[in-house]
Amino acid sequence: MASNKIQFRSIHELKDPALNNKLAQKEFQEEIPVEDFLGDAEKNGSSTSRRDFLKLLGFSTAAVTLAACEAPVIKTIPYVVKPHDIIPGIPNYYASTYFDGFDFASVLVKTREGRPIKIEPNPAGGDLGKTNARAQASVLSLYDNDKVKQPKLDGKDETFDKVDSFVIKGLEEAKASGKKIVVLSHSFASPTFKKLFAEFKAKYPTAELVTFDAYPYSAGLDAAQEVFGQRALPVYDLNGSELVVSFQADFLGDYNASSLESSYAAARKPGPNMLRHIQVESNMSLTGANADSRYRLKPSAVNKTLVEVYNAIVGGGTSDKTATEIANELKAKGSKAVVFADGSKGAQVLAHLINQKLGSVAFTGKANFLKEFNSARYQEFLGWINAGQVGVLVTNNVDPIYAHPKGEDFKKSLSKVPYVIAVADKKNEMYKAAKAVIPVANWLESWGDIEPQTGVYSLMQPTIQKIYKSRQIEESLLVWKNGKNNAANNYYDYLKANSASLLGGISFNKALYNGINPSTNSTTLSYAGGNAAQAVAELGNFKASDLELVLYTKTSMGDGTQANNPWLQELPDPITRMSWDNYLTISPKDAEKFGIDNDLNARMQLDGSIVNLTVNGVTIKDVPVFVQPGQAEGSVGLALGYGKKNSGATADTGVNAYPLFDGSNLVLSGVKIEKTGEDHEFAGIQLQNTLMGRYEIAKEVPLADFINVPFDDEHKGWNKPLEYHTISGALPARKIDLWDAFDDTDGPHFNLSIDLNSCTGCGACIIACQAENNVPVVGKEEVRMSRDMYWLRIDRYYSSRQTVEVYEGLKEGMAVPELYGTAFNKEGGALNHPADNPDVIFQPVMCQHCNHAPCETVCPVAATSHGKQGQNHMAYNRCIGTRYCANNCPYKVRRFNWFTYNLNDRFDYNMNNDLGRMVLNPDVVVRTRGVMEKCSMCIQMTQNTILEAKKEGRRVKDGEFQTACSKACSTGAMTFGDMNDKDSSIRKVYASNRRYYLLEEIGTKPNVFYHTKVRNRVEK
């Protein structure tokens, strides 16, 4: 069946039909920055051909050989006394809990010779064991070279003994004078920490524990307090749901303190009961990008629609067309529907009350305890400080000076506190304001426990000795409670003793082995109240304005806790495909209205206007603006968590939006923008790797067609197998070949399946691949030059529904963007611009490991070749850097090392210091300058699995073969396995009628295949 959709990667591709050709020509830039590496001043000023470049930089075989002879010798020294649990070359795994105050996950930590090098999901954790990009990247934060390394007193290095003496003196003075002792911490759902603080308070009766979160979930907690009578967020499960309606709630991101990715993907398996997803929002969020139907409205209109839907559900009726459509669908699904809302307390109260009316089965009754912020309590604390009632303030790795709208006022008020102690990891504003500083231990260096939700108890254990002189807050409280050098100051013993009452008979060692365990906590939530009239009034009080702002968190940066992590800074945003920045998103029509430009320069790099943003009298200067398809007119969006000063080399990226955030309301009106006249240079991955202008590489089909129309129907088939007409008649594409087929029946033959219906674009697989395969960070400048080194990317395609016949226009010679820019629908009315509200498809693309790979046939030195197990290999020491393979690769998945990215001050990231290099995986070589690299289908992992099975004298079981990306995927979008195992999962998904190959018509015969995305909606 002919497609009636246009797919485009960006507005620029839509506007310029020739853009793909320009990008193809610019794939490898002629202008090469050799001036930093060539010593001849005369050559620096001349143009440099590729041949000169190769000659001067020593890419010839002789030069490589010579360089190898001059390489330094690094000696390996064996253990004198080998630790009993460490075997060189064999990884150890420890179950632990990732928690940094914002994110939580039950994980397995992979260590090599005592170094944590990789974070894996803990299968025992279920949904709580899924890892996002930040959890995957957290291992690099352990090796942050910008950390505070030594205790400080009055700005000078000091011992813990001297610092503890100073603190205890302050505690005794405060106790004697009756002044308050405040421990200001991020949300910390640790029952053992709470018990320890209670004992600390018993010794110091004026002690108070106050919570401060940069991104506090205050609106959700306030709504839960009103509706459920308890200050805990509700836990949802979408497995039994058939309709989800979201109003500004990014529930696949950071909404409600836990992502619903896993149950969402499970509920969206194509079939008669497939979950339908409706999103009503202003920004193009990650969740909205995955929706079947998306209504783009400015925040005030979203609030109005939510109120109208509530009225329709409870029986009041509504005349609003959009609200009527949504309410009718909710009523039809009844208990199998669920509503989420975000932005303010009133919105969330109404969502809870709608779910109560529907009797939604998605509401489990379980409570999420991970967020504890109370705005009233925090304001009370500020009152204590301003009144001079606080004698000692201990901050547990929080920085209100950066992350609170009144941060500067807080900074000034600290002068009224005699003793300010910062337990901190960076030399941030709190570090500078404190009289004593204690470096905080990383979660990978710490003992601890977390009670994330009802009936769950999770333990944290150290996987490495403390790298620097650091200490977790619990150790400090023990010292300050018991006195220095007390035998009871061991937090491990304290934790072990307290856990017995929480584990219900499970031994501590067994619980530690599991990582996550059942808990005796049986707290449940039930509907007990909710003032609908008050909620409606609150939403009505939101004053509509010409321009309204939505604050949000990015999948890469979150609340900014890991802002100094270069893996996360470089990770492209799944929607905009921009890295190393936050920016104001604006709709194409508003951009035209305000004279905002996003232009491509001669090198196909994106430049954008810079504005000053003013909201309620607060101005943020020099904010770059990105024109975002799907953004609602009259709205703009800005990400939190950026612009952290004094927090490391990479943290001071972007602008700080926290001065606009009151801690509760994510939507703001009365927004003004003023162009500065300056331009910003974006680092984008959006305009490269365009697959040479081919359309419909990411396939999609309406659910009705999927169910009712045979996939291979001659006229209407939505996934007809590709056939070629030959002298012998029509033959399947995979049966026609110029080469003899490989014998792949002996031993395993690996395939990777990617289900576009399950991929949400979260990016966890990208970071997992980067960690496993030592993929370097190249920095903003090189990303801007289209020289990112990612082995795996997630292409984001926009698609726009049209009711015209594509191929009729194409027959007349019209370019696809041209065709849709001037098309009219069947009723004669002009179509909406495709960039107004496009659909989105996420498509992970890595080396396709073609059985007939174009790269292999053009390599002059056989550096790339085919393996018997189906993998396309790279022999780095053979590669001479011709880049013929990259030119001949139709998928554009091969990366060229323009520079040496390790031990090079030009790339001053983790590979440029001894501490950062501790994260490197010793099973994967670090590539040098002048060679090609690409996805290896994690050959080190597959070979290790084979060897382990061989040692045990058995066959490899289905599910044991994994790659870094398939292991990290929370939604099950990636399935990896042995095609020669007839009972394997990969064989089962291969049999799906949704299966197709990327660019199958080329005849490369990939070992990676995809599954068509299914849209659950009635196409209009």
C-alpha cells in the first residue's frame, strides 16, 4: 500500500529538498584542522589535501609501524597476595542501589580488578531494576576528577579529626544555647538514616531534618496529601490499561519519581487490546513523542481542557470539542483508562479524582517514598535562619544557592549561622559558603539502604575503596553522636543491625546478594479526599498570556545532579538531537513572529538566535532558541539542571533556569523574550546521517490495518516483502544475490531485533554502549563538526499525516518536501504545515552487520571482514584510515578517529586523566587516531558467554547472549540472540509479520532487523 506520509529529520530538511545531497557531500569535510598538530608554520597557512594530511599525520603503514616501535612500555605487576575474590581478567558483579537524591534503580555493578566499570539493570528488581541514561552514566561520576578530594576547614586542607572537633564544638554550643541544629538533605528514603538521625536528635534535642530537592515534586506530594491523606506519590502500573491520557505529564521521563516505560511498552504490544496513548501538552516531550494522538496546546489551554474533561467525566458536561473527544474515550474504557497530569497541584488533584471516578486499575495503591520535600517545612527553615535561630547547618550534597529561586538571599542569610558544614562533592556555592567541608562519598563507595516503595527494601554496598578522603553523611552523624574514635562508629555494623527488623527473616548476606528484597512496610494509598472546586479554581487563576513557559527536565541531565558528567552532556536530546546545551524551544510560527532564526551555515551547522528571557520580573540572559516542530504556539520550553557554576569542567554548560522555578509550578505565564542580536552555535546530531534522502526507513501502520489487512496483501499490504522481477519471475529480495552465501549454520549466528513500537528514545542504550565499548567524548566543537564517535545512535524521524497520494506527485518530478509544502487535501483545503504537529518515530541505528557488507568489499587492507557468527569485524591494527568503508556504508554507522581522544588536552574529558580512565573496559581496546571504529555487536560479551558455557560443558541458554544496548533497554525493544537456536526468542520475533530490514533493496542482508511501529488511532 502506498505510503501517505512524509518523513523528515528537521525543518531544514523539509524546507530544502536538496539538503540531503548537500549533507552527503559534506559527510567528510575537506577542511581539516591540522594546524594544532603540524609544526611547520608555512604548512599551517596552506590548504591541505587529504593525501598531504595522511602523509603529514603519519597514517601510512610505515609511520604506524614506526610509531608502534616507539610506544612506551607499560609493565603489569602481579599481586603479591591476591585477594581471594578477584581473578585478573574475570569481572565481579555486586548487587547495589543507585540513588543520588534524584534517581533510583536497583542495579548490578560490574567491577574489574576492584574498579567499577559498568552499571547493569538488576533483573530481581523488576520495574525498579530498570536503568535510565543517568543511572548508566553514574559510574563515570565516581571517577570525576573535579570532585572535592580532601576535608576543608576555613578553606584549607585539614584532617577529619580537626573537622570533627570543629563540628562537635558547634553542636555543643548550639545545644547549650538552644539554637537549632539543621541537617539539610535531599530526599533520602533510608529507614536506617532516619533511625540514626532520631538517635542524633536524642543527643541534640534541637536537631531538625529538613529536605531540599532541586526538582522537588512538590505539586505531586501536595496533591497526594490532599487526595490520599498521605504525603507519598502513588505507584502506577499500565499493564492492565488500554487508554492513558496525559496532560503535560512526561510519564516516560521524570514524572512521579519513577518512569512507567516498562509497563507502558508491555501494554503497547500490537493487538486488539493495545494501549492507546493520548497526550495533551505544550512542549514536545519524550512522552508526547511516543503518543498515538497528540494535542498541542499552550499551558493555559491545557489547564482548561483538563477542567473540561473532569466536568465531562463527573457528569457536568462540556462543550469543548477536544475535551468531549477525550472524555468519551475515557468513559468507553472505564477502569482500563488512566489519566496523568503535571504542572501544578490543581492539575494533579483533578487527575486523581478522574482516576477515582473511572476506578482505574492502573492505580496500584502502593506508595512511592522517594520524594519527601515539603515546601511549608522548608519555608519554616528559612524563617529560622533569617531570625538567627540556627546555630549549626549541615548540608548533605545540596546547593540551594544554585537550585532555588531565592538562592542569593539564602547565601546572604548563611552569615547568620555560626557553623556551616557542607557535605559536598563539588566546589560549588555551598562549598564556598561553608566553614567546614566534608567530601561526600559516592554511592559506589557507600553502605546504605533505601525503601523506594511499599513492600520493597533495597540495599547499597561499596564496590570500591574510597578513592579520596570522603565520608557519607551517616558516618559523620555516628561520629558526632558517639564521639571520635568510638567503636560504634562503623556504619556497616549499624546498617546490618537495623536491617534485621526490615527484612522479615531474610539474612543480611542473602539480602545483600539480592540487592532488592521484600519489606515489612505495608503502607497503602486509598482515595480519601480531594477538593475539586479548589483545584478548578487554582487552574482558572493561571493567567493566560501571549507567551507561556514550561519548565522540564531532560532525559540526559535530570535535575543537574550529574551535570559534570561528560557522557550525559554529550548525549543528544532525543527530540531536538542537540547536545551540550539547554535552550528555549519555540514553535515555527512563533519563531517567525518574533524573528527567531535557526539557520544552517555553509558547513551544514546549526546557528540560532539568542534572547533574554524574562518571567515575573526575573531575567535570564543569553538563552539560545531552538525552533521545535510540535511546540504549541504561544508556548516556550526550557530545561532545568544546566548552568552549574564551580561544579567542574563540563558542568558550566547552558543557562540556569532554577531562578524561574518556585518548586511547585512548572508552567508560568507573562513571558517576554528579547533578541540580543547575537547567534548561538548549536552542537547537533540532527542533520547528519540522513540515509541519503530515502524515506519510509522507519515504517509505521495504523492498528486497524495491522489487525485487518494482511501484511503482504497485493494492493493494501502494509509490510509487503520486497521482491525483484527477474527472468525467472518475481523472487524475494533475500533470495537474489551476486555473492555466494556464507555457511552460518555451524555454531551461533547472531541477530539483533529492534521493535520500533517499544523504543521510546530514552538513550539508555547509547550510554550503555559508550561505557561498555570505551567510546570517547569528543566535545561540543567536534559534535558540531559532525564527528561524534557514537557506535549507536537513535534517529528521530518526524512524520506528518497527509491524505494525498505521494507517488503521483513524485512521478511529476516533485521533491517530497516540495510536494507536501503545497499539497491540498481531498476536500480542497490546504493541509497543515508538516512541522506544526508531526508524529515522531525513534529508530536505533548501529552497524547492521551485513552478511554482504559494502564496507568489506572496498577495504584495501582487509581491516574489516565478516565473522562466522554474523558479526562484521574491525581489526584496528590493520586499518590505515582510507575511510572507503565509511563512504560505502549506506547506514552511515562507521566512525573515523580524527584525533587521539585519550591523553590529549584538546579533549579534556575522562580519558585525559588517570582517574577518569579507571572507567575503561579492559576487554575493549582504546582506539588510536586514524582508524575506523564501529559497533562490534559487543563481541567481547558474546565470546565470554560462549567460553563460560564451554567451561561448564553445556549449551548457551536463550537469553544469555546479550549486547550492552539490549541489556540496558527498559522496554524490551531490543532482542539479541542466536538464530541457529530454533527455540530462541530472536527466532520468535523474526517470525513476526512486522519484521523488515533497513534499506533491504540494497541487498546488504543485515543481521539487524526492525519491527514496524503501530499507531493506535483512527486515521483521518
